[in-house]
Amino acid sequence: MAERILLIDDDTRLSEMLAEYLGARGFEAVARADATSGLAELERGEFVALVLDVMLPDGDGFEVCRTVRAHSDIPIVMLTARGAEEDRIVGLELGADDYLPKPFNPRELLARLRAVLRRKGVSPARRGASRRFGRLEIDRDARVVRVDGEERALTAYQFDLLVALSENAGRVLSRDALMNLVRGESLEAFDRSIDVHVSRIRAAIEDDPKHPRRLLTLRGAGYVFARRQDEAEDE
């Protein structure tokens, strides 16, 4: 089961992008747009970390941080458009574990989340680090793809694309959605066609790349990673 992270930020577009990005990297992100619903969600659910914006429509993140710290030691990473040193100090004094000014690279947020989880002694779940889909194995820790136990060569960017597609198995992803999911890992996607990368992934993992069975194209819509009926959900 993926580790759950709560996002409290009224920038819904940013939250949706972060939820997709973190979801493709082994986390399940739940987004709430205000302090009231965010605190209620935190009370209901189990989360390994909280990503908290300072400026919220019904209050500020500093007060939310103070409220959470009164009864929980959950790791907190604060986000804000304010870059003032005083704001960062206040957030840390109230119990935040880290502070990231906007705009930021999603990859940096991921790195900071992993760092605070290590410091807090919360290890991301190992289950699912290596996933199997029939003869295909995707090992996210080793960053290796195998077919029938044999390693197949992919670039770092192609590996990230395959992970993003497999984490959204059965869901059609447009080219823009794919670039958003892997944003921060490489700028290569903006210089080359996604189609070329997908073609090379097919050459590595498909028996017949010209007639793929795993990585399918839906004309005019995007790509879908196909899960066959004989594959268990927890592979």
C-alpha cells in the first residue's frame, strides 16, 4: 500500500500536479484546499507527512501547524509564496520540519519529503517497490526493468515514463499528463517527442513492438499501460 501524504493548499492546479507526480513515485496524495477540511481529513485518515501552504482561504498555515503540533508529530513541509527569512523561522519554530518557498521543482519537494521521513524514522513502504505485470518486472529502487528476469535497457527518462504509466495502469494519459508526471526528473521531454521515448520503451519490453500488447496508443488521446485480466491487483 502506498504511503499517504496530505496536501493542504488552495492552489488546486498545483495540488493536482503534485498528486500525480507523487503518485507516480510511490505515494498517495490527498489534497484539501482549506484549513478546515484539511484538519478534518488529518483527523480521519492516516498520513505519513503533511505538505502545508502558509496562505489559506480560511486562515494561515502557521496556525494549522500550531494546531497539528499540539497533538501530532507528523512530518510537516510548509509551502509559501513568501520567501522572507522571518516566515521560514516562524514556521520552523512552530514545529515544521522543512520549508519550501514557491515556485519550486516537484523533484525538490519529493527529496525534502523523503529526507524528513528518514529523519522521523518513517520508512516508505517497501511493498510495491518492485512491481510485476506478468513477465514484466519494474524495480523502482534499483531502477531496472526486466522481462522474464532479463534486464532491458532504458534511459532514466524512459524508466520514469514507464513507472508513471504503470502506476496509472488502465488509465489513458495524454502527452501533457505524462510530461507533468515526470516533470523535474529531466528536461529531455521538452526537447524530444514523447512518442519517440514510448517507441523505445516498446522496443525494450514488447515481444512485437509494432503490435504492442502492454503499452497501447489511443489515437488522439494518449497512451495507456494495459493490465491483463490474469494479473493480480497487488503485483
